[in-house]
Amino acid sequence: MGGMTATTPARRVLLAAPRGYCAGVDRAVIAVEKALEQYGSPIYVRHEIVHNKYVVQTLEKKGAIFVEETAEVPEGSIVMFSAHGVAPVVHEEAAERKLATIDATCPLVTKVHKEAVRFANEDYDILLIGHDGHEEVIGTSGEAPEHITLVDGPEDVANVSVRDESKVVWLSQTTLSVDETMETVDALKTKFPQLISPPSDDICYATQNRQIAVKQMGAEADLVIVVGSKNSSNSVRLVEVALGAGARDAHLVDYASEIEEAWLDGVSTVGVTSGASVPEVLVEGVLEWLSQRGFEDVEIVKAAEESITFSLPKELRRDLRAEAAELSGK
């Protein structure tokens, strides 16, 4: 046995940077906390503010109430819209129910909504690349339902038809795989040679940066652990990107307790990253779990610098409780 140590590769962790919170998530989470401080509970939030189990549970403990539909919010209350954005009809529903609203939609999602409205006004057919049923896609589609066709990946392109091939544009969900999206775009361009692209790429900076870091890491890692929730699109994509980059194995976990010991069999290099809605405390839990099993050496794999911040929703600068009472005539 004595000679074994010489050939056993050193155990190490590659930690991706950037990882975790993006500017839009940071803003949305702080918006809920600020609203609770300013107006007291309950603050109703339509859909999960961001797609992360831990964040949602933490905010619930502070007094946020998460609902699926606007109809579940009592009249004269304050409702917040999640970072993923909502269709115009949701704003109308809120007005009908006399709700004061705080819109925590990520500004980069709002940008895509505005593109959809502009191209619809110019009577374009809009091919929206995204995942069927994802909240962001529902919100963007709702801006111009009669103009928008969803394209869910390259294999969906064969089913797409348009009214006029000279007036077609593509847009996309902000949290997709960059490579797969470009594959879809290439297939669409082959089918519709006059297809035009959005003024700037819709996939957000944070999604792209986290994928670039995972690509660099995945090539060297035997195992990649992505911290994130199963309904988080950008987190799920990080697992796919890791495997595509050459990682032997990759898993998505919400917490360190979900890691299985068996994943470490024959593993000397573990890559760790987290989705854009994941607080750093959860990553620290994973690093701690790994260090207890001999993975103490942590190297940062840095793909980009991020310094973007967004100002809080403007509604937080007004007195919404007074506004809610006034709306409902209380």
C-alpha cells in the first residue's frame, strides 16, 4: 500500500468565477427585503421571485407570501412581480384587483420585452427561442402573442412557419445555453435566410459568463457540482455545458447534503459553480463538504469581471401602503 500515495493524484477543487448572484437577482431579492422593511408583511410575490428554493424559503420566513396567480392576492395589497417578468395582462389583472405593484423584472428581461413590442408594431413574425412554460417565455410572449412563435431548441425549427420570410426576427430567453441558442439561430437562418437578429444578443451577460467559466473548468474536472434549483433554467444549463466541455460527470444540487459520496469515486478534480439565483452561503456549504473529504485545495477559475448593478424598482421610492389603501378605497 505504501507506494500508492505517489500515484494518487492530488485532490483539488476548481471554483468558477463569476458564479452565483447576477445583478437582476440581487436587485429582486433586495427589493423583497426592502418592501418588507418599508411596508411590513405581508408582501405578496407572484411566482418565485427568483428560481431558488433557499431564497424563497428565507423570504417566506421574513413575511413574503408567494402566489401563483394575481387572483390569489387580496384586494388593496402590495404585489411584487418576479425577476422573470410578466405579460401585460398581469398588470391589467393587478389594476382590476386594486393592487399596488412593485415590478422586480430584471432590466435585461425588460429589454427583450421592449424588442418584442417594437418588432410586433412593425408587423414582424418573432421567433422566440426559449423553453416552453418558463415564466420568462410566458411573459415575453404575452407582449405580442399573435406575432410570437416559440422555438424550443434546434429540433423545433422544422415546425416553424412564418407569414412573410422577409419580415422575421429572432429573440431569446435570457438564460439559455449560448451554444445551443446559436445552433438554433443557424438552423433558423438556413430556413429563413432573411432572418434578422436582435439589436444585441438577448442571452444575458451573467448567463454567458457563468457558462464560459464552466467550459474552462469542465475540461479539467472529473466531476462538476452546480449549486442551483431544478427549476432554474440557467443552473440546469450549467450542468449541460459542463458535460459538453468534457466533464466526466456533473450534477445539480440545492444543498451540500444532496451530494452523494459515490460521485467522488475515482475523482481527483471537482469543479464547483452556482446559478445566477444562488446565494454564496450555499456554495460555501459545498466547499466545506468537499474539504471534509480531502478536497481542501481550491483554485479559482476566472472567466470575467462583473461589476454590473441595477437600481431598485422605482416603486420602492414611493409609499405603496398609502397607494394600496387609496386604490381599494379603504
